[in-house]
Amino acid sequence: MKPTHIEHLGIAVKSLETAIPYYENVLGLTCYAVEEVPEQKVKTAFFKVGQTKLELLESTDPEGPVGKFIEKKGEGVHHVAFAVENLQAKLDLAAERGIALIDKQPRKGAEGLNIAFLHPKSTFGVLTELCEDPNK
């Protein structure tokens, strides 16, 4: 599969308004984008740390995936996202190798990326996102 790099770490928070000041005022990072992704029922905030990004995720619906995650596990690390090329081929390869897919085909995610998730039951408990920049 050979990801090119960690694209971002997703962190579930109850409130972007409450969480962003910690990342800015304590860690000294700058929030460079806030975006709503209605299909995923989240609002996101992005920070850069070197080449890697942190994505804060606030649920816009308690029944959405992040809302359910916070209800079950509380705030914290939600997923790790790897940048890949030819996302559909990577999904097909993962399925061939017995990995359960949440998404059998790529879909649109934040920042204009194509994304797909691998099920944590097949990835040692880590929700894994694969991301592809369609402009590269």
C-alpha cells in the first residue's frame, strides 16, 4: 500500500470553540481552516505541525459517527489518516487482503480530499482513513 505520509490525525472534540484555544494559546499552533462536512455530520478545524495536520472534529449531529464516538469513548484521538496515491486501487488491495472496508469507494472529505475508511476491527482497533488529493 505504501502511504506517502501521515496526512492528519483526527481528534474528536465536543466543541471546536472550546478546543481551538488550547491548540492556539497553549501549543502555539494556528487554526488555518474551519469547514463543515455535512455528509459526515462534522465541523472540522485544521492545524499544521510540520508536514502533518491535526483535524479537530466536532459532531453536528449526535447520531453521526463522531457524535456516537464521543458518546461511547469521550473526546480524544478518533483516527489516523494516511496519504496515498490511487485510492481506489488501495481499497481494492485492502479488501483482497481481508481488511473490512467502511467505504468500498472513495468519497469527498474535508479540504477537497477523496477519502475512505478501513474498519478498526481489521486494523488493530485504529480507525484508519486513506486520503488522496485529486489535484495531484
